[in-house]
Amino acid sequence: MGRVNEAVTVVDRVVTERGELVLRRCAEHLEIISNGVFLMDTRAGMSERLLVREPLRSMPTGGRILIGGLGVGFSLAEAVASPVPAEIVVVEIEATLIDWHRDSLAPFSEHALDDARVRIVNDDIVRWLRTTGEVFDVICLDIDNGPEWTVFQDNAALYGDDGLELLRERLTDGGVLAAWSAAAAPAYAARLAALIGPVSTHRVEVPRGEPDVVYLARRTRR
């Protein structure tokens, strides 16, 4: 949130089907607020970049990556900085957020929407995953604040058994599912291991509170 003695100004305020979405500026940084709840800002981004960077290490050149959630663009910026992916698909439910990345947030996503490899899908990710037949070498989830702190209840389905089975179907053999969490979620990690495959855990220290956590699970044959 805003820091002491830093003036906060509203850049844009939009009412969507899910409520009020606000983009505000605090000094040189931007913050996204959903229905009065702080979601994210442009101050750090280390864990969001790691979410993409780690699975790309093992992705074959010319592979396909899916990013669920656009956020302030750190994950997408990391993807376009790599020569490995041939296609980068981003699914984002808020059209307003996509528009912000053509304007105020463009510097933070490295103007990635102009990259020919990037395809933006304006849809609910759960609905889209259920209707698409596309498969990916890497799927990165940065939805809400993680498996145990979803801002919108409908997104909780993505982290349960049925959601993980759906994600497994959208992964290639040996593909990697990466999931971001604002705190450790051991029960979720156990579900990942049981339904996707071997799990590695990456913790990223933050200035205040618990470390951010990124879980990686590699799809193995049953």
C-alpha cells in the first residue's frame, strides 16, 4: 500500500462486473486495488519474475507458455525477455487491466503487448481452460493472492482437485505448472505432488510479512 509521507493519486477508477478496480500512483510506483483490497504494486516483482524464469529453464526452445493473470506485468516481462518461448499466451479477465498495460503499466511489462509472440485472451481463466484444447509446456498461475487467499471465490476452483486435473490436461508430458502464493500453502503443495508430479518450492523474502512462495510441479505419466 501507500508509504508514509508519499502522496497517493488515483490514475484510473473503473467499475467492472467484479466491482471497483483502481489504479493509483504512490511516488514513482503504481498500485492496483480491487474493491478496496490491495492486490499488487510495482515495487518489487522478484517472485513474479521467478514464477516464469524457473520453469523456462527446462522448457524446450520454441515451446508455449501460458500465464494466468496479467497483474502489473512482471511475469509477462520475464517471459518476453527470454528467447525460448515461441508463443506467450496471457489470460486476463479484466479488460481494464489489459488497457492499462497499453498505457500506464506498459513500462512495467516492458511494452510486452507489442511483442509478436504475445497473445492476450480477455476471459476468465477457469472458463477458458475448460473450453480450449490448447496445451502448453509451461503454465504459470498468478491469480489473486494464491491458493489459500483468493479475492474472488470462483477462482478457488482452480486450486482444488478438479482444477488441478484440468491444468494437468493442458500441460504437455513433462510440462511444468508454476503457481504463485503470498504465503506457504503446504496442503496445496501436497495436492500438486499427488495430481501433477514432483514439486519444488521456491521462497522469496519480502520487506514485510511472510515470504512469497512459488511452487513448481512437473507433469509425470501415471
